[in-house]
Amino acid sequence: MIQKTNKHQLGALTGANRCENFYELHFATGEVAHFYILADGIFRFLLDPEQNFNENRTTYIQLNNFDESAFKLSRVHATNDSLIIHAGNYQIIFGQNPVLMSIFDEKLHRIRMAQAKPLELSNEATSETLVQKKNEFYFGGGLQNGYFSHKGRKIMIKHDQITGKGGIPLQVPFFWSNAGYGEIRNTAQEGIYDFGQQNPELTLIKHQDVIFDSFYIMGETPNSILKKYYSLTGQPQLLPKYALGLGHIGNFITTLWQPSQAKERNASRFDNSYYTRTNDPTVASGKASLNGEEDYQFSARGLIDRYKAMNFNLAWLIPNHGVSAVDYQRFNFFNDYAIDQGIQPGFWYEGQPTLPSKSSFSYARNETAIDTDQKQLQSILQPKRPLILRDGGFMGMQNKAALIFGDVGGNWENITTQIAGMIGANLSGQPLVGAAIDGAQGGGNAQIYVRDFQWKTFTPFLFNIDDQSDYSKTPFSYNTKITNINRAYLTLHQQLQSYLYTLNAQARTGNPIMQPLFMAFPDERINYTEQFNSEFMLGNSFLIAPITNGREDANCDSRKDNLYLPGKHIMWIDLLTGKKYAGNRVYNNLSFPLWHLPVFVRGGSIFDFGHRNFFFYPQGESETVIYNDDLTAFSEHHYETHIKSIVKGEKLTITIDPIKGDYSALKTDQETQLTIMCDSYSDQVTVKINDQVIQIQQYGTIDAFNHAHEGIFYNTNYALPEFAPYLQQGQTAFQIKLANRNITDAKIEITINNFSYNSKVMVPAVTNGLLPSPKLPSVDSNKISAHSFELTWSHPGNVEVEINHLIYEGISGKSFTFHELTPNNRYIIRMRYVTGNKVSEWSDLFGVITKHEAIENAIADILVTSNGESNSHHPLTYLTDLKLASEWQTNQISLQDNPLKLTFTFDKVENLSRMVFVPRNIDHKANPVDVSILVSPDGKNFTSYIDHLQWKADSKNKVVGLRDVTAKAIELVIYQSSGSLVAAREIFFYRAKK
């Protein structure tokens, strides 16, 4: 054991020994470390200042998955200045002085990772500094809401209660780099990962743990890194299929209702009457219950009936959200009813409960009771799989539980925030993640609700959290138009169940379910950044680019700019309309009516819309594997369907192999349907079963085809049935129906000659010398912001603009404003005119630099104190944490005789420009309306700056000019609030610009 000392760097390497299953390393500063070789490309470095070396020091790592075979095959040799351990294709090199570790890949002949400084050790923390390369990007850290790519950023490894942007519902001390390595810090302590914010050439990994215990994972692809991560922490669970259906989480224990009118925005309709929720029992006329013990229409049973009456297939339901003290007899009675209606009942709790009988799953805040839940549910459900949901999590929980959460609804920003955060969770090893439709609180905006519902159709969990807000969150809460759109997307979600289930199975081997664009297109640097962070791919087939703001065109349709479709040789097809787009383009000025989500199918995709209803979008060669099982253990009783599509010249060949796997409980005789997208008719369609041509009739009408036992139909107006009412013209497709055959031995082969599908889209542009190139395109310096600039040119026309090697099209007129840009970033621009597929020469290159973000001048690390008590779930520290998603609240407070004083103290005397008060966005019931501001140059003596300033209780930010004010502290005195407490999302103090 060594004597603990203050902060110091790890000393020179002085010796090494080969032990039974590890290498023992000795250092000049007295420390001893163990280095383990667990498998090919998986290593562990454990330094314990107490030299206890508990190999199983946390429950996160599953060491029983490994033996000593990789260690036994390793060898070591020393040079004058280093110790080199050879393990498979890797060399782990320890420099002697300074002691720096690097890992060299002999196969690729390059260094995967390297330390830039010796480890830094202290009585409180351990830090590792790594070399960061120019084109190196970093991912992981858990669900860092609003972000998935961390280059140039600093992230916290901690679990907080913030569900919006900047919040961390999932804490995972694991990151990985596109340089081909990942690192797990085996600790439960909080950490800070600086991926180049302070120094772009360095990455700093720091945890509040005196033991340095790190696992290093080598992998050539993100999938291989995540697969090895799962070998250490456990594979993601395979969900029961009902979890992929529509869910409802509500409170039918304590919710109260009072009469209302249809004109009230938050009124809910029950039969022909309207009611709103209330917390005041004196005005309530009805109370929720499980089975109608109080008033049936407000009961959980009544809700099930309303879902059925509105033709929304509800799959699972939690009726006691927020209330764990329940009557178990009534709960068991309700569970019987729910199961009888085909709905799986769940139970919400805090603490250590006993689950009601016939519970199908649990949902809790208690992260430590997962094992208890699993045992109870396995006992109830044997042999079927349990489902465990949590609203927060930790490393390794993917093996037993899924993560779902709710935010404040009714705002556009949450869509982009949640997409980026959920991608980040997938890249951190938790692919089973979902967010409530329109959040748990707030809401009330029908357009935002339906746009949120649409993109979440393409995620594993589609659910709402009700009874936590003044506004109902059910999909039929709004008018008939909104209800019909939601119903269409629920139908689509149900059709996607087979695809989602296959993705869930593939996630167990390292394939994220929600993917960033770089997973499918790794050679495009832009995909590693956050420039298009509101887009994602669902598996390898669908690209979803949700509507993320309220911008509209002249027809009141959503206007979509900055829609990027990657892949230079890829064709993309609008799933709902069939319109085709070429890849490697950024599209602008697109219009999407309220019913229309921008969702695109990648050319070559094959997927199953359920019950062997296969869809094909032929391009080049492609293949897929579709997974299915009987809902028990993953390794037993499952089967796979292998499908291949090949386009060569004008010939399309589709092959569907007999299923493989354990199909003992499967109905082997099944019908097969194929929908094959195409451009034109062909009379040369051949169908073979087990290499034998079968005669199959072609039908001239869709009705005749639908009634036929078997046949072919060339459909010039095909549309997904649920979206047909919105379309004037559908797509062209061959539909083929094959009668029941034994799918365990029937090989199906379809051949179509004279086939075409991309004849007009993938045509290259032709430079036409008769088209003049644009003259004097320019950017007005007064119209440059941190996230946008306006480009103008002299003569009106259709143009293409190339910005940093990406082509933007769909631009016309004499000017265009580019949005969603990166602050303080240089953009190199040129443009050309376009007519059809003819283009002019490019203009000369020119450039623009976007401005710095305003928040860069916001003062951080402000100490705030108060003479009042804050809500424990919304602490005072949230007021100045620079996160708009957090919200500070007082407890119930009376200001009449005792005004609330908030004192903000800076680290040093600051030259200020302004203060910005950001009100809460749930409602306006806690806004300060009468305030004074005092200024202190020394933090002790305050003088009045503004006395009794009157603010309106609305959603607008309150800006107070502080020009020429120099202060060590500011005091905000609140004399009156619009409600019984005081709240704020944030208070910013900005420095004066130099």
C-alpha cells in the first residue's frame, strides 16, 4: 500500500511482472497497476492506490463472460524506453518516462489511441488525458439530451432530473471515437469528459474516483465497438412485441375533474360534456378510479373503452403514474379487465413494492430495484419475457430495462433535442429508449402534438404520459383532422412492428435502432457533426427528417429547408408519396402538409410490414434478414427470413429463402405478398417456387386482385391505405400475392425483365455554356447571425448553392436565407444557375463566418442564494446552470410581507451588458410581476438600480439593460408573483463585449 498524496502525475514505469491472469506494473511514485487482456481488442487497466484490486468492484461489468485464453496468448518485450505487450493484432505500448500508454493496430498499422499525459491521481479524482486528432469525433456518455456528437464539447457523466436540453436521464461512463476505440470507466462516481472544449488537441476524462479502472475496446466500426461493449455490460434485452405498440401512462388514482366548456383550450370531452383537471377537491365533480368505483367515465376502464371507440389500438397501460399506494384488490380486478381487452397492464412505483398479480411490466424511478422487478415479473409471466421501464438509468441497464421519459410539451425545440439525445443513448449502448408524445407537462398546441406523434412512430416506444398536465395527451384530444392523422400514423407504426422487432434483435450485436447518418454513410464527414442532428435513420432503410419548427408556406403547409439526403449514388423515396430524390443533396423550399412527415426510404430497401407483407424499393444489390420468435428467450424458438434483391441492367431478381431456425410452434403454411416499386409496366414477370415456374394470373383491377387467391396486379395508384385519402395520385408498383405455402421449404424467386425504377432521378447534371454563371453573389454582413445568413444575387432564377462541398437545391429568386448553421464557423460558398438538368458554370468562391452564439458571453458558475426555500426537485442551482430545460421553483410562498430576494454573486467583478429572465413555459402561474434590481460592486453593499419594475405574466423573456454596470453581485427582489410560488427557467447575465 502506498501513502496517499495530493494531486500528482503517475511516475515512470519501473518494473513489470507477468502474473497468473494479468501483468503487474510498478511506477516510481509507488503505485501498482494490473493490466488485463480479456479478449481480442478488450483490455483493462486497474490502478488501486490501496492495492486491493477488487476485480469485481462494480456490478456493471460481466467478467464471467471472459476466460484467460487471450491473456495466455499474449507476449511481452521491453525496449530501452518502453514496455510492449502483444495481444492479437494489437501492441499495447507503455512508455517508460513519461509513462504514456498507446495502442497500436498492427493490421491497420496505425495508433488507435494514445495518452498525451501521464495519469493524474489525487485523493478525490483520477484523470486521463488523450491525444485528439483533427478529424476525430466522440460519442457516448449516455443520454445527453440535445446532443450526440461531442467533439469540441464538455459533457457531464451524472444523472440529473432535467429531461430537456442539457439534461442527463441516462448516465453512462463510456465513450468511443471514430478513430476505432472506446473506453469504459468502471465507476459509479460522477465525471467530466472534455472532448476538446478547452484544448482541441486533447481529450480529458475525469471521474471523482480514487481508483482508475478503465476498459479499452478496439473496433473497426461503431457496430464492432458496441458489440464488445455489450460483451462487457450485457446485451440489450429483446422486448415483448406489445411494447412496440401504443402505450398510455396515466393517473387513475388521485386525478380530479371539474366541469368546463368546449371553448377552454385544456378541456377534455367525455361523451357530450367537457371537463378539466383540478387539484381543488371543492370544485371537483368527478374523480378517477381504476374500475369505475367513483365515476366510470373517468376510470381507467373508461379510458380503454374510449381508445377502442376512437379506433386506436392500445397495447399497454399504466394506470397509477405517480401514486404507488394503491388498493391491490382493485388493481388486480383492473388487470383482469385490461388483459381481457388485449391490453397489457403495468404498475408504477417508488420504493420496493410487490407487483399486483397479472402485471405484465413495471415502471419506476427506483434504478436499484431492476433485479427485484425481473424476478417478480418472471414468476408472473413465465415463460414470456418481462418488460421493465425506468425514467432514468445507468450503464448496463440495457440488459434488463428500457428507458422512457417525459418532457415539457408544446414547444418545437423538444423535437430536435429528443432526437439527438435518443441517438446519443443508442450510441451509448441503450437502444431501447423513448420519449412521451408531446411531453408529460405543458402542451396544448395541436400542430406540435401531431408532428411529435409522427416522428415517434419511427421509434421503438410510442406512448403518452397523461394527467401530469392541464392538457390531455391522448391521440384523440384534438379535432377530427388531428385525430385522423394520428390514427394513420398509429396504423403505420403497427405495420412497422416486424421491422422494429428485427432492429431490436440486431441491436444485440451492436447495431443501434435509431442511428445517426454516419452509421450508413461513414465517408461523409458532415454526418459526424450536429449540422443535421434533427435527422436520423431507423435501421438502414428509413431516414426521418421531422418538422421541427412552425414555419409555413402560403398554403399553411410546413416549410422544410435544410433537408439533407446523404449518399452520392443513393436514391431516396418519399415513403408516403413515392417522390424520388437523389442523394448527396440538401433540399430546400419543400412543403409538407400537416398529415405528411418527411420520411424517406433508402433505395434498395426491403422490409416486412407484417405477416410476410414484403416491400421492395429496388436499387443495385441488397439483402435483408427478418427476425421473428415466440416471445420467449432470444436464443430459443426464433427464425429468420433471408431476402435478396438484385437489379442488373433492366432485370430485377428477388429471392425469398425458406425460413431458418426453430419454427416448431409456427404455422408453416403462410401467404406471401410482395409490393415492388417501379417506374413502368412490364409483361415479363416470372414467379418460381423451388426453381419451378408457376403460372400466375395478372389482374386488371385492384378489386379483382384483392379477391383472388393468387395473382399479380400492376397498380398505377398504389398508396399505403391509411394515407390514400390524402393523396391525389399514388405510386406505381407491382403487387404479387402468393397463396399459402410451407415457408420452411418454399424458395420464392421473382424475375421482372424490362424493369426500371430510377430512370429520371439519378441523371447527372450537364454544364451548359449558354447559361451565364451568377455574377456578384454576396452576403450582407448585417444579415449574419450565429445560425443563419442571407445570400443574394443579381438576376432571379433557379440556383444551386454549394456550401462547404454540399449542394443545396430548391432555391429560386434573388435571395435565400440559410438556417440551422453552426456558430462561429466558416462557410465557403459558390453558386450556379439551373434549368432542368442543365447547369451553368460555378461562380467564384467566397466565404462567410457566422457570429458567435450569445451564450458564449453569458457568465457561468454564478453563486445564487435566496431568503426563501426552493423545491427540492427544482433547486436554486437550476436558475443559473445555463440550461433552459431546467426550471427553478420555490415552495408555496407568500410575498406580501416578505419579498423574495435572489442574490447572484460572480467569481470576479464583471462588466455587464444585460440580464435576461426566462419564464417557465408550462404556464404563467409563477411569473414575477413586480421586481427591483440592486447592484453591488463588492458583493456586500447594494444600491438600487431599478425600483419596482413591472413585468407581464407571459412567455416573453424579460430583458434588463445593464450597460456600463460593473458589479460583483446583483440582487433581484420579487414583491409579487402571478401565482402561489415563483419559478423561472433561467436567469442569464451577459458580459459586455470587448
